[in-house]
Amino acid sequence: MNYETTRNLVIRECTIALSKVNGHKVDEFITMLLQADKIFLIGVGRVKLELEAFAKRLVHLGFKACMVGDITEPAMTDKDILIVGSGSGESVVPVAIAKKAKGFGGKIIHIGSNPQSNLSPITDLMVRIPVQTKLYLKDEIASRQPMSSLFEQSLLLLCDIVAVMIMDERHIELKKLWNYHANLE
């Protein structure tokens, strides 16, 4: 395939995936973010990279947000939430961290594809992106891209959509976001 054909394939797959995300769950997600004292995020591999971008964006929006494991990570309390990014919901480290966070009374939000995962019993909210994972579940959206690329792309785009929705909710002007941007660059 040439560039144009491949570009169209990737964009089409992302559009299909995001069109299958439940908007009411996204609204609940935003409500939980707005009510949280602190927001923790955990993922592994490329999913972690997407969540790091979202954590940075949350900070730009005025939230207290950090990746689990960061050197400046504060203690979790029952006023906080943990966002777990995992397509399968079976990644060992995020599942273990979610169980520990639940033990502190934290709320758990799972953004993934598998609603029957090991995270399911402790999840307060699941935002499902029903795309192909390593489990190849029947109702997952197939992808021509390697491995879980469609999940990772959709996760990044979903988080950017959420950021815009929060900006609208809080009536944040674009120019004011620069007040939260790193300035020691």
C-alpha cells in the first residue's frame, strides 16, 4: 500500500473505533475527573506513553495528575482516582496497582477493550474502546495495523477529546492554558 491508502486506512479505523465509544461513559469519566482531588495514571508500553501525554494535558488544565511510579508521586487517598489504560485489562502491573489503589479507597477508571477483564470487579467506571486486542474477542473491531496500535491511537485521541470537553465545561480560554505549560524549556 502507498502512503495515501495507508493513511486513509488508519484514519478510518480510528474514526470507527471512536464512534463505538459510549458518550455517556465519557461524560461520567469527565465528572469523575472534575470531582477528584488527584488523578493517577498507569499503563505499560505504548499505552503508558499515551497516558503520559494525557497526564501532561490534565496538568495543563489545572488538575493534580501524575503517572504511578513518578519520583514526585504523592500518596493516594479515597478522594483520588486511578486511570488504568489496558486494552486487555490483563496487564499484570496495572491490575496489581489498581487493586492496591482500591485498597486505599481510590476510584478506578479502566479505559480498555475487555469488559470481562481481571479489572472488572474493582472498576468504578469502564470507558470501552472496543478494538482488537491480544485476546481477539468476538465483538472487537478488527485492525490491519500491527498489534494494539489502534487501541493506542484511539486512547490518545479519546483523551484529547476529553481535554477539549473539559475546557468547554470549565470555560477555559486557549491562551490561559499556557499559564500551566512548562516554562523552563
